Amino acid sequence: TVAYDSEKAALDEYAPLIASLNRAPSVKMRALLLAVSRLNPQGMTLELVSASPAEDGLRCRIEGVINARDYSGAQALYDRMIASVDGAGGLTLASHALTLSDMKFFVEADYR
């Protein structure tokens, strides 16, 4: 029926997330989420926080927008976020980038 197909399509959006959660050991996932909660996103709007299985652990990706009035303010907020990865416990920075033209950033970190 149309109602069933509509409901199934809405739920299918969550299938990749559920599949990755099912593949990851729950203890590591809880510990990763705790480490991510220790990051310093002050002055930022986080748009995506995702986790996927990686070598011997999990890879976390965070995407967002920096809410700053100028480029130097954006860079300072971004640098603080990157520095907070080291202090988050268990996270190792894998890659990161800031695009000043639209103030968007991403951070990828491994949790083992």
C-alpha cells in the first residue's frame, strides 16, 4: 500500500546508521560517544556526527559550521576544536579541514 511504502521509505533512511551500530561493539560505541562529548564545539553548529567501523576500532566524522564574524575568529574556534580532540580520551586525529569561504569544517578521528 501507499502508506506502507511511505513509512518504509522514511525508516530506510536510518538503515545505514543501524547497520553500523550493529557492526560496532557496543562498549566501544559508548566510549566513543563519551569521548566525542568531551570535544569543545563552542561557537560551532554541529551538522553531522557519524561513526563507522575502522581498523581495530571506530572512525568518527564530525561536520559543522563555525559561527564567527571574521576569519581569525573562525580559525581560533577551529584550532580549539582540533586541540580538544587530543584531550578527549581515546581519539586520534585522522584528518581535518576548514573552508573559510563558507566556514564549514570536518574532523575525522579514530577511536581504538
